[in-house]
Amino acid sequence: MSTSPGFSVSTVPTLAMLALLVAAPVRSAPASESPARADATAGFARMRTPIAIAVAGDRVHVADFDDDRVRVFSRAGEPLGDWGGSGTGPGEFNGPAGIATGPDGSIYVTDLHN
């Protein structure tokens, strides 16, 4: 990915994936359930405000600003689950506005109101 402002050739596929994910149904997983174990076949709800996207390995992570969650998808767009929730405690968000991945696969989320 380009670190300079604006769009580069490598961001175009990511933006296309985000456009597909906006309408993709996702599941609201209980806080105790990890994205890897979430049952991606039941209880889907639409994302409210997808605002940022990051790719780590074979997973696409989307920050859902108004639902205070990070939605997780396969690179093919299949919903895998989500994590987070509203609040001020560990693992909780109040307006996740940005998301990035580290070289080791760690996920970093900026939280606007926490």
C-alpha cells in the first residue's frame, strides 16, 4: 500500500472490496466469540457505517463506526464474524474510525470518542 496521500494502483482493489462489503451481511458475534469461531451462516445484520478497511493475510477487517465493531471477512467477501462492541473497556469502541495492520498481523484500531 502507498503511504503517500491519494490513491495508488494498489489501493484500487481494496476500495473495490470495500464497495462490495458495504452491502454484505455480517453476524453480530457475542463478545466472547472470536472471529475465527463465529458461525458465518446465522444472524447476519448489515453494517451501519463502514468507514475504514485493512487487510491482514487472508482476512479483511472493516471498522463499523456506528456499530462500534470491527467486521471480519475473507478476501472473497464471505463474512467471518466481528469483534468489539460499545463501551470504554478493553476491546470496546466508541466510534472506531480507522484500522491498520502491523507487520506481524496485529490489528490497530483508532477510536474517535474513547
